[in-house]
Amino acid sequence: MDVVKVSAKFQIVLPKAIRERLGIRPGQRLGVVEKDGVAHLVPLRSLDELRKRFEGVDCTEYRDKQDRF
């Protein structure tokens, strides 16, 4: 587990290994979610990044609403 220190301005520095693993870039926005007393940082992705992630996905087996439970 990496440990960071909160500055007087309530800022933290994400460790390099974590930034690289998650692909976080300077200026990128992170969402902050609190659950059960734990703060989770969630990288926010643009729609273009999300579209690229699903390129080539075969949607021919798409289920219609009537097929759902």
C-alpha cells in the first residue's frame, strides 16, 4: 500500500506507479466517491476514450427488451 500526505491545501500526489497503471494524465479529472468512510478516486473518461474501448465489439446478438426478464 502506498501512503500519501495531504497538504495544507488538502492536495495529494498520486504515486507514479499508480498513475502509470491507471493511465492518469496531467489535467485529467478524477471523481471522488465516499463509501463507508473510504474515499475512492475514479478516473473520468471522455466519451471518445470509451468509444475506442469497445471498437470491434460484435453487437449482432443484441437482446431486445422483450427478451429480458
